[in-house]
Amino acid sequence: MGDLHWYPGHMAKAKRAIAEDLKLIDVIIELTDARAPMSSRNPDIDAMANGKDRIMVMSKSDLAESPANDIWIGYFRDLGLDTACVDLKSGAGMKKVKSLLAGAAERKHEKDKKKGIRMQRPVRALVCGIPNVGKSTFINSMAGKNIAKTGNRPGVTKGKQWITVSKGIELLDSPGLLWPKIEDERAALNLALLGSMNDEVIDRERLITELAGILRERYSSMLSGLYGILPEDDREAVLSKIAITMNMLQKGGQPDIDRAKHYFLDSFRGGKLGRITLELPG
């Protein structure tokens, strides 16, 4: 799926910078999108972690199905990863993350004591993940104030930002990072649907077709309730019904398909269609 790859030069630079920063880091906090937790994990982070303490944070959990969130939490815990779900809008789940981070800090101090190190420096955690997964919003919630730069598009975070979130704990923000070659076709599609790639390099027509297919197959009752869409409706019928329902009409009363396309994808990304999970373990 070459047309869905996006790895601009600044990401290669960011990867080198993160590898260098890891020398200063005690804990890695990896954010992944709860709607596609596996697709939105960067495999390079595993390679760079090199035995560091890890915390997995499934962000935007309010946009994914609650039962699916529980399944993914169990999956990651079975892999030995401390895991929490967070709702970045309400802050739900942040206490759990802080508790996991405090536990990691305590383990760090215990290791230092065994090494004869009495002077306790701040425990440093790197917040990392793919673009548009909510890293800066997460850090602001952890700190209780707007410190990190935020945005709803990939590539907002630039430069190095150390943020003190509590006594003895510091976080380092990092740019969103994809990997050079996304070999899994479904993962590439999911990343594009989530908005983790630059939309200018994506075949939007294909993306709309894939999204319509996924929702017809797994969320037909949701589409039926919102727009009167039936499982047998093709893409054009789906978009026509969306346009008519949302009063997106051209002169003469014809449905405005182009407006419906943008609305459909943006509504999914913003959670306006309902709680949707794109993948489950296995």
C-alpha cells in the first residue's frame, strides 16, 4: 500500500533525536490510539527501548468501544506492559497512569539504592507515539496546565520540551513518529483513517470506500440509525444517504457527494459517528 506511506524527513531526524534522548530516560510512556491499538504502535519504539521500564497508554478511549478497550488492556498486560486507557477530553484514566508512573519511579529508586546511589534525581519519562495520538494533550493533563503544544494534525510538536509533572518526575515530549515502511496493509489503512498521516498524500477516495466497508460490515445498526444506511448499500448509496440526511444538497436537490465524503471521514475521526474500534487482537 505504497500510496498510504508517509515518512517525511523530519521523522528520520526525530527518530535519531529520540534514540539520543533515551540515554537520559528511565521510563517510556507509549501512547497508542484505542481505536486501533496495534496498528498505531511504532515497532521502532520496541527496538529503541532496550529494557527500559514501559507504560502503555491507550488514548482516545472514549472514541473506541468499551468492551474492546478491556480486551486490549488484557492483551498488553499479557505482554508484560503496564497499561491504562485514558479519555483525553475528560481526563478519565489519568490517575491510573500517574499511579503506574509512581510505581515505575519507585522501582527506579530501589535499583539506585542497591547500587549505592543515595542522591535521587528526578525520574525522567519519555512520552512517545505516532502523530496525532494526543501526546501533547496527555502531557498537559498530566501537568495540570497547558505547557506542551497541541494540534489536531500530524507534525505539531517540534523541539525538546522537559515538563515537571510532580515532585521528582519529569516528562519529555517528542514529535510524532511513524516508521519508514509500513508493510501491514491493514495497519497502513488504519493509520490513514485515524488521521496519523498527512491527508495530502492519501487517496481519499479509497479511504472513504474502505471506511464505508468497515462500518457496513461491523457497525451496520449504527449507520442505519444515523443515516438509514443498509448493509447492502454501496459507497455511492452510503454517501448519498449521508448527504440527504445532513441536508448537504446541491442546486436541484441532488446530494452533494463531495461534502458528504469530507463529513463522513471527519465525523469518524471526531467520534461523531459513535464509539468505533477498527481492530481486535488476532
